[in-house]
Amino acid sequence: MEKIPVFVPSIGEDTRKHLDEALNVGWLGMGSATKEFEERISQYLDLNGRYVVATNTGTSALHIALLVGGVGPGDEVITPSFNYVSDHQAIRMTGADLVMCDICDDNLGIDCEKAETLITNKTKAILPLHFAGIPCDQIGVYQLAKKYGLRVIEDACHAFGTTIDGRKIGSYGDITCFSFDPVKIITSIDGGCVVCNDEDELQRLHHLRLLGVNKDTIERYKNKRAWDYDVVSEGYRYHLTNIMASIGISQIKRVEEFIKSRQKVCQAYNKAFGGIDGLKTPQSDFSNVSPFIYSLRVLNRNRKALIEHLHDLNIDVGIHFIPVHRHTYFSKARRSDMTITEKVVDEVLTLPLHSIMKPEFVQRVIDGVLSFFKQ
């Protein structure tokens, strides 16, 4: 029986064609395809007066977004412990101190009431996560930021295409980061982007992305190099190449198809599992959600047994996430109580979810989970 992986990137002939064309151009570094990918992201997100800067990873995007947000040594940034470690490493990379917060039980996003108790005169920013593409309490986050004069850097790496009140995440607000790594909604093999609010921030991001060089971005967008340039700031090699951008272009052309196919799978899972005692399904109908993963919660300490049951059926699963406050490197960071986080991380289980997922895979996953609870 064929194994069903948790993640399967959707790489078709159109992606291979874009890659071949990019290779044939002969300009392998950051170039015109990078610029086109940024423009397509901007169009897709319906940006108006906001700007996109593509990076080589989502973590790079988070790092330079924090720097543009004014975060540095002596500052504090509040973020959930319930996330992958990229956000926390990015905060540390700025020289700032990490402060971790608990999450809400319903959307698994940052608990704004607990976040408020963590704010000090050193707090510079809040970095919330939209877990699995499901929006956190975004209104609460921005109200808190306004009350205390904080920047908001949204980790929307799970949520490319998610909408709130008809507006795509990233099309408004403060700074937003996305990821295009191999397992996200769309991929550029690895990559990410920052969405910012004004041309000053855009220029600063361009400098930070490419070693602090002041002229090279404009020329590279033409598949050229600037030989007369200055280095005007700190900077990193965080730029996205033409090759990776070409893959991203092929993917974003199909993003709506990918999202709709994933929504259908999530809705099928919710329908199948919603009435089962011992399971807690996501509290969303997925109509506005661009779902990166489908994670339900296995109650009554049955997660390990369910994992073993599905493994025997050749169905792979994942656990998102080990909370960051349990990691040695971050264990001494200041934090709120983690009542909900500690409960959720022992329950959460990620089921297979792919773009254009095979119907027989969907049914096998459903049957596999149902058979466990009928034992």
C-alpha cells in the first residue's frame, strides 16, 4: 500500500517549464524573475501602497522585518512559544530579548490578555502567528500594539491567501512575513517575503537583503550588475535568485487552485471527525482560510496510539509543534504561564494535506482515523 506523506509539494510540468526557461536565460542570481515574483505576490495580495521584498527563506524575511521594525539590542519582542523556532531565532539575531506567550484554546494564536501582562518599557514589538492558516486574534494584537506603541510583525508563513473580513492577510496592517519553503501553500523551493508599508522601509529592506549595497537591487532586476555602488548599512545575503523565483512564479499562478483543493480536504476532515468523542477539530469552516496544515487534537492521551495505528496503515503524520520554551537554548527566556500551550502540544496531530490531494488518499486518512475510534 502506497505511503501517504504529511507533505507533498505540487510540482508539475508548468513548474519544470518555468525552471528550464530561467536556466536558459543564463542569469542565475537575483534578477528579473525575482522582480516578477514580487509583483505577482503584490497583485495576488491586492496591495495598495504596500511593498514586497522577496528573500531566500522565511526566516530571513522575519529577521530583516524585525530590523526594519526597529528591533535591536535592549528591546523585547513578545511571540508565542507554540511555533517553529524560526521566529525565536530571528528575534535573537537582532540582539533583542525573546519573551514567550501562551496561546488561546480556540484558534491556537497568541493570547492577547496574557501578552499584555508581559509588556514592559523594553517591549518593542509583537510577533503573532496565524497557526495553520487560521487567523489569530488580529484585532486584539493591533489594539494592544496601538495602546502601547508597539510594532506588529505578523508571522503569516502559514497563511498565504487567508482572508479576514474579505481582505487578504498582508494587504493591510504593519509588517507581514510569508514563507515559500518546500512544504508551504506555494513554494519557491525555499524562500519568503516581507510586506511593508512605505518606500523608506522598502529601501531599508533592499539594503538589508543584499549586504547593505545601495544600487544593486535595481540593476539586478534587469539581470545586470551595478559596478558603481556604496555600502550604506549592515546587510546579509538574503536575496531570492531568479531560479527560485521562477518556481515561485509557476506556483503563484496556481495558488487559488491549490487553496481550494486544500480547503475541500480540510472540510472533508472536519465533517468526518467532528462528531468523534476524543477528537477536537479546528474551529473553522475553512472558507476564508488558506490551510498550510490540518491539525486536530487527540484527547484522553490517545495521540501516541493513534500515531501508531496510522503508521501501521502507511499514513504519515506530524506534530506541530514542540513549544520553544521546552528547547534548551530558549528555556530561560521570560514567559507567561503556558497552561494552554502545555495542554495543546500533547494533543495536536497533523494529518496529511496536499494541494490537489488524491481522493483515495483523503479517504484512506479518514478511514484510518475512524477505524481507530471504532476499535
